[in-house]
Amino acid sequence: MGRYVLRRLLIAIPSLIGISIVLFTVLALAPGDPFEELATNPNVPAEVRANLRTQFGLDDPVAVRYVRWSSAMLHGDWGFSFASRIDVDKLILQRLPVTLLVIGSSQLLALLIALPIGVYAATRPYSLFDQIANTFAFIGFSLPTFFTGILFILVFSIQLDWLPFVYRTDIAATGWRWWWEHGKQAAMPVAVLGLFQGASWTRYVRSAVLDVIRLDYVTTARSKGLREFTVVLKHVVRNALIPVVTLVALQMPAIFGGAIITEQIFRVPGIGSLLISAILANDTPVIMAVTFVFSCLVILFNLLADLLYGWLDPRISYG
């Protein structure tokens, strides 16, 4: 196992290098400039603008700038945010925990919805429960997150006044009150992402369980006198989860993309809203760092999915 993880990490290095080259080149060639506001400000002399561009190396060739950026990244220097006036690594570390909390909680909610509903619907195909579950699943992943987010705000914040629709980090409460307030303001963004993914994953789980439950070894397990619950849980679900884990890992870029939209709707101070504000301000160092962090997280989740295969299917060896 250790050798396999080490081998995968070594394979990830050229992937990350290729991703960084593409991202840096696209951002370097894209229109816009971090100092374009200075260019339209008559109070800033032209020589000051030129000195700033020289200081940050914006007029150097793209290849030279990339080598300088990658070398600084390896030494822990992620650059300086032109808009926030703070080091990029500090800025990301301030925002990343909130994003991981929202995404992690929403994915846990999605699993708690998809696994029991998808398995139960597959064990009773074309029943009333299966038809109702399929209907709600189709509705759930057909509605975009920005629509359900606005709908949740209208219902739970404006009409019922149960939940706040703006995520705050300056809550003055302490103890259990602090946890309660944070739970209330995180409820809607977590629910929007979790219900969307849960609806999609319910269909995957149902389809995977239907494929496995008809196999011969499941019939053999039943003929041995095992309880139906044991057959489904031990022999069906465990093998059916392998393709589901693959799909979940492949959907991670879409999950992060959905989180960016959801953070904008509920004003969650996460890494997604940081990326949007950096794009609007042409803050290139922040855009580069955030997109690179997203890429690292996607590769990490794919590695975790590969490790889960060995736990779900003992036939898989990492030797």
C-alpha cells in the first residue's frame, strides 16, 4: 500500500506540472492587467506604473515568469495579492477551511441520502417507492444550484425567517451558541449542494445495485440461507459501490464548480468567492494559486478513490 501511494504521488507530479503550465500560460495571455486601474488614474505617474510592472516582472516573457513563479511556489512563496494587499498563501489558508467544511458536509449529506434511498429502490425495482425516488432524483439534479439556492433564501430566510442567508464569520457568541449560529448559517449552502449531489448519486447507486443484485454469487448467497439484509449489505452494496466511487471522484471538479456558485449566492467567505473576486479584480497571483489548489484537491480525491477500491474489493491488490 505504501509503495502504491508513493508511486501515485510521483505520477501526480508531472500532472501538476502540466496543469500549472497550462493555467499560467492561459492567465498570462488573457486580457486584463492587475495594474490597469493605475493606468486610468491620472494621479499615478507613468514611471511609478512602469516601476511596479518591472518589480513584479509583468513585462518579462511568459516562460521566465513561469520559472520564477514555480520556483517561488516550491519555496513556499505563493505571491502577493494585488487586491487584498496580503500574501496569497495566508489569504487561501483563511478561506480554504470554510470551503472544505461546506463541501465536506454537503458530500456527507449526499451520501446519507443516496446510499439508503438508492439501495432500497434497487431492491424493489419499479415499486411505488422506486418511482417516487426516481422522480425526486430527476427533479433534484435537473435544478441548478443557483436556482435552488435562491428558492431556499426566499422560503427559509424571507418567508419563514428561520435561517440567515448571509454567511458571517464575525459571530460574537461563544460555546454552544457559537456552534448553533454557525450551523444555522451553513445549513442552506450545505443543503443546496448536498441535495443536488444526493439526487445525482441516488441514480448511480440504484443502477449499480441493480447490476450486482442479479449476479450468480448473490443468488448463491441467498441459497445458503443468509438473511436478505446480510446479502444486500455484505455482498451487493460493497461491490456496487466501486463504480459509484469512480463517478464521485470524477465529479469532484463539478462539485468544486458548484461550490463556487453556492458561495456567491450565500456570501460564504470561502475559496470560491475568493476566486470570483480575484477574477473581477484581475488579481492573477490569487487566480493562479486558487485554481492550482483546486487541481491538487481533485488529484487527491482521485487517489483516495483508488485506495477505497482495495477496501471495497479484496481482489484488488496494490502490490
